[in-house]
Amino acid sequence: MGGALGLAVTYAFRRVAELTAWADGVPARVTSARTEVFHDSFLAGACFATAGLVLTLILMPMSKSPASEAASV
């Protein structure tokens, strides 16, 4: 989860310069630009976390190990 958060923040803050230039000092646009950065960060983090969950479910072994079968007896 920490890796997903770090990648999300890095991804979102790459757009700060672009959005700041778009805002051009107008207070409403500055607020909108900040909101956009946090929205992008949250969305990217959710995507990375979902991808991690999907990979975990795909790569997990589907069969029980002999040790877990012996413990349930």
C-alpha cells in the first residue's frame, strides 16, 4: 500500500506546474487546480491498489498446502 501511495503522489504532483500555469493566479482556479491534483492522486492510488489486489488474487496458490490440511484434522 505504501508503494501505491508513493506512486500516486508522484504521478499527481507531476501535473502541479501545468495546473498552476492554467490557474494564472485566479483564486477559484487555484482552488480547482489543487483539488484536481488531490483527485488525481487518489484515483492513481486506487488504481495501483486495485492492480495489487488483482495480482495478489491471481498469483496466490489455489490449492491447500499439506500443512494446512493436517492442522484442520
